[in-house]
Amino acid sequence: MITFSKDDIRGMEKRFRANFINSISGFKSANLIGTSNEAGVLNLAVFSSIVHIGANPPLLGFILRPTHVERNTYNNILVKGYYTINAVPEAHALEAHKTSAKYPPHVSEFDKTSFHSDINSYGVPYVQESPISITCRLESDQLIELNQTRFIIGQVIEVKIRGEISGDGYVDMPSLGVAAITGMDSYHKVFAGTRFTYSKPDQPVDIISE
């Protein structure tokens, strides 16, 4: 077991520290956030920080890095008020990673990758290749003072799924062939897991599927 102290972490080289801290939080979902600017240029960027906030109302959140430099995704969300969250197909992980390059606002990542857009009724792009795409409306934009990142919360207003949904509402992500991310650049295949029944005090827990 190797121990890293606060001073050890602070003393790490910048890129090393970023990879290290991003990795230790484990597997995260890989998603492409789709937006559009005032000129109609479509933007696409890969994110690994999408989190569930609540189901009623249905809310999802994600972290944006500090905006002291230009962030096309953030600027576009502020302008349009809507954006899409698209699960990354494992077979398209390389194309998704290409969207992390810093293109200027007038360049669309759809033109730099093999992804195809589908503009929804809210004027923002879905990714045609994604098996699950979600449209969100901006509800909250919170500055995190500790490191100047922003926590963006959106309400889910439309969901498109290419596949079946179980009788209890569960969406089987591994069957959709989506990717997961660890660190800043490692993409992974997702395999079927084990589902358990709802856990109650002193009651047996059964396996739903495995």
C-alpha cells in the first residue's frame, strides 16, 4: 500500500496530479454534451462528470472547468438554455476523445469527427450514433468557490433510447454498448453487472439479474 500525503499530492507535476486525482475516483460514465451557438455552429464535447441529482423533478448535473478561458459548451448553454447529453458508444470512443481538443467557436466537432447530428425541437444537437440521448434545460449554474469550477444542473425534458427498458424502469446500459471513463483518457467496455432487490433492514436481498 502506497500512501500519498497532502504535501505529496501538492508537489506532483501538474499533468501527473490531474491524471492521478481523476483516476482515483474510479469509473465514470462517458458522455458527449451537444450544444449550439447563436450562429448555429454545433459543439460537441466529451464529459465524465455527469451525475444524477434527483428524479422528481428529473435533474442531472455536471462539472465545468474554470471559465476564465473560453468554454464553448458553457457559452452555448447560457445562450440557448438547452443542451443534450449523449452516451458514448464504446465503438466510437476514439471519436469521442477527439472532441476534447480545443477548437474555436466557429468550428464544429461534428465536422472533425465521424459523429452525425440530429437537431431537436429545442435547437440543440443529438448524436445519431449514441444509444441514449437526453435533452436538458438549464436550471442552475453554480460557481464552486474552492476551485472556480461550475456545477451545471439541468432538468431532463426529453429522452431517446435505442433499446428496451425493463418493467421497473431500469435502463441496462451495458446492453446498449456504452463506454466508461477512468482518468482523463482511458475508455472502457462495460459488462453486465448484478442487480439486487431493494434493501430493507433485516430483510433478505435477492438477485434480480446477473
